Amino acid sequence: MTWDFEEVLAYYRETLGHEDDARRVAWRSRFDQELRFENLLEAIDLEGIEMFSVLDVGCGLGDLFGYLQRTGREVDYLGVDVVPEMIEEARLRHPEGRFEVRDVLTEPGFGRRFDLVLCSGGLTVRVERHERFVRQMLGRMLELCELAVAVNFQSTRAWGARAGAALNDADPLYHADPLAIYAVCRQLCRWTVLREDMLATDFTVTMTPGHSRSLSRYRRLPSPPPEAVGVGWLLLERRLPIQALEALDGEAPTAEVLNLRGMAWHQIGELKTAQGFYRRALERDGGYAPAMVNLETVSARLEGELGGQVEGEGRAAAELGDDADGAPVQAGELLDDGQAKADAAFFELKVPR
Ligand SMILES: C[S@@+](CC[C@H](N)C(=O)[O-])C[C@H]1O[C@@H](n2cnc3c(N)ncnc32)[C@H](O)[C@@H]1O
């Protein structure tokens, strides 16, 4: 389904008639507007990042771009909006910025991702089937982000507001339930934060698949230096294998470090390299528990090829070692292509003792 944004166009064509700049984009004051910008930027730890890219969804008159410049942030910025008048004026005000009339849902052609995808007030004017629209927008913004998405909403917890409803019939604003939006984001991304600590009218959600604020801040502390192994686990949980390998660079090859390297290569998709590291981890410590986690990962991957039920670590090994009658077979016999045989040999090596 596509949206025609009739309501959005009508609403903002009216607000554009105001004299006050903040009110032209439907904010109460410049202060509120900029507080929201700062709040969105808090999604990641910007300290030490010299240059970052931003996609500003619903950029209005380009005020976020102006704010970033004024506050000394160097950005590779693209602002998009569905209201052409907004974009025309944003271009005039900020000739050095990049602004385009675009509907992020229907336009596949960004051809890139952005460190930050930010949306301040872009999902507040009610459109037809608004919940569905919001869900799709959040999913799309997540696809377009490298590090984080941050979006604010008008809240049902604002005084007098009702879920999804206007305060009165003439009010075209959509008030969202913070917990409902949190649930949607949490389904889309494990690394979700709900914040209601800025303005009583608002809440903000951030999804940070590619960034951990606490890790970033902890790393800057003078001492102790973060343990590479802990950092490696955290990054692998976030499926950031390249960064995990970087964090482990130069670490002594303990079983855990070898295992983590195996997991990183596994996430990258280099199964043979991964196996080499897993094998070395097991050679170093045959009963090494975390290495068995990898058995599960590999099992899941092989499940389709084996056509069997592979559940959990211990059983996976047992299933590989038994044929339908329960007689032991070589795992390698179950498979016929070279790569799969290598995987199977690796399984044999990892049968729990
Ligand atoms: C409240 S204004 C805020 C503008 C700007 N983000 C700021 O804070 O100054 C919201 C903006 O989102 C735009 N907008 C609304 N729905 C949108 C959508 N589906 N896609 C892109 N822009 C949208 C509107 O045209 C408007 O310019």
C-alpha cells in the first residue's frame, strides 16, 4: 500500500503560513525544536566521531542541518520531505545542504545507508491506516541506517491525549502509545530504547543495531582498558563481526579468543576460516563450553542440508552421529559436497565429551 500524504500536505501548507519559524514546521518554539534535535542525536555517542552521515526524514525547512552546522558537527547530510514547499525553502535557506522531495517508503533508490536516520515530528500527522504506516516507516528507516535510528512521537501520555486519536475532531495529530511503539521497534530491532525524559508531550525511540553508547563511553575511560574478550562478545551479539575482529586484534590466542574469532568469521560467512578457529579453540581446551555455542550455530545452518531436526548443542552432535535406526554413522557420510563434509568433520570434533 502507498500513502498519498494528502493530510500531511494540507496540514503543513497551513502551518507554513505562520510567521514564527518554529511554528511553520508545527513546533511550539525554537527551543523545543532544538531540544528534540539534541535528544535524537543522543542515540549514539558522538564524541570522537569526526564526521557522520545523517538522513533526516521529514526535514521540513532544514533546521536540523542548520543546527548541526551551528553546533560544530560535521555531517554528510540528506534531508527528505514529502512537502515540496518545505524542500524548496530548505534549499534556499541552506544552499550547502542536500534536500530532496522523497517518500522513503516508495523510493528504493537511496543506494546507500546512513550512520544516523533521524525523524523529528515526521510521523505525527495522521495518515490513513496510520499504525501500519508507522510500522513500515520504522522498518524502512532501520534498513537505511548503519548505526542508529531515532524518532520522536507525540505521546498519548501527553495531557488529555488518546491513543491514535485527535484531541478533538479537528486535530489531525496522531498521538502514539509509547509502549506500543516500543513493542513495534523491539520486534524490528533487539537494541531499542524508549525515552520519555524530555518533553511531557513527546517520547523518543532509538534503535541502535550498529552502536553501543555504553561501550563507546567505557572505551574512553582512562582505565581499566576494556577487556577485548568482553568487547568481542558484545560486538558479536550485535552482529558486528568486523569490529569484533578489530577488538580482538593482538589478543593472546586463548580458547575463548579463538572461539570468538571463529564466531566472527562465521557471521561474515567464511565458514572454513571459522572452522579453523573453532578447531584450534577446542584443541586448546576440549571441554571449552562457549565453543559449544558454535555447534548450535553451525547446526542451525546445516539443518536444511541434513534434513534433520537439530536442536541445541548436545543433541545436535548426537543426531549427527546416529542414523534413522540409531546406529552410529560418520557425520561426513550424511553429506555429499565438500564444504558440507568439512562442516561435518568439524561436528565430529566437537561431540561433547
Ligand atoms: C513537525 S515538522 C518537523 C520538521 C523538521 N523535522 C524539524 O524538526 O524542523 C514534520 C515534517 O515532516 C514532514 N513529513 C510528514 N510526514 C512525512 C513523511 N511521511 N515522509 C517525509 N516527511 C514527512 C512534514 O512535511 C514536515 O515537514
